[in-house]
Amino acid sequence: MTGGAGGIGAAVVRRLAGAGLRVAVADLDEASCERLARELGPGEGFGVALDVTSPRSVSLGVAAAERALGPIDVLVNCAGWDELRPFVESDEPFRARVLEVNLAGPIRVTHAVLGGMIERRFGRVVQIASDAGRVGSSLEAVYSAAKGGLIAFAKTIAREAARSGVTSNAVCPGPTRTPMLEAMARADERGKKIVEGLSRAIPLGRLGTPEDVAAAVGYLASDEADFVTGQTLSVSGGLTMA
């Protein structure tokens, strides 16, 4: 579970653990990973420092997780990062970081574990994308591009790995109360107005919660979703509709 120490990530970790899975909590914030892993109980969680932008960190992190808990049967890629910026005001380092964290990183981690799933003829891969990748999002041009690419990646892996008993799906949160969204709202008046506007526009009348997203991930990781692959599930309170 990458991004496991974040708002959505931690909720997913608890949801999967509640379903009886042993969970490797991977994140840049090693202390938070270890604290959450201890919360799950002895032998039920394992905290590991992992930087999705570093091939070496991914390789070492995956190896450590498998030594601690055994082969990875369920992968959830939740690590993500963004800031609200007009595209014309973005620069090369910013664009590169957004793409590395939100697209190249999940691809890198998936590559590190998918081969083992195929060999064992079982696996669940869930990418945490975003509705920004489905419909676009003002001030998030590069983030939207990265998440759109992640959705397409999930579908392609679904096609390639289906005969090996591996499913691959994407969950697309809409506006969700996370530390990243709160930071955007605090950054400036423009960000505050966008977040407030999104809250008013959601048909169900509220922002999403990390637990809303975790419920969708829990379903896709379960045996109940054995015949579900290549799908994109929006968790947006009706803000976007297929």
C-alpha cells in the first residue's frame, strides 16, 4: 500500500486490515508508517519507507514487505502529490515531479509486484487515480494528465494480466477531505474558493471522506470483485457521472 500514511491511504490500510489482510504500509513518512502498522497488531502490519520516484527505494521496499508479510497479493497505489497552478505558470521541475509521483511512480511499483502475481496466478491491483483524470480539473492540468494516464494504464494491465487471474482497476476520488486538499484551500484565496465551490457543486451535498474511497478499494480488493477488471470507479458524490 503506497501512500499508506496519508489521509486516504491510512483509511484504506484500516479497511483492508479489517477484512483480514496483512498490510504493508509504505510511505515517505516512515514514522507514520510504523505507527499505523503497530496499530494493526503484531504480524498484521509492516511499516516501510518507500519513495515511488526512486527505483532503488521501490525495489528495496517491495523486498522488505515480502520478507515481512509474504508475497504481495493485493497492491494499492495511493501515493500522490499536487499543487493548484495554472498550466502556463508551471515550470519544468514542477511538471516533472507531478508526473513522477502520480504516474511513473505507480507504474514503477506495479512493475515490481505484477510478475509475482502472474506467476502465482492471483492478484488484485487497484490504482488510486482521480476524477481529474476523467474530466479534467482547473489548475491541475499536469495532475489530470497523470491520473488520466494511470486510468489507461490500469485498463491495459487488466487486459494483459486477466488470463493469469490478476484484476486491475482504478478508483477515482472526487473532492475528498484530505491533508492535500486542505493545504490547497489554505494556500491562497483562489484555492479556497475552488474548494468551497466544489463542496457546493456535489449533488450529495458534502465533500468525500477517506473512508468513502476506502470502501471502494475494499470491494475491488475482495473476492466479491473477482469478475471485475479494467473498470474505473468514481467516488465523487455525483459530481461526475459516466
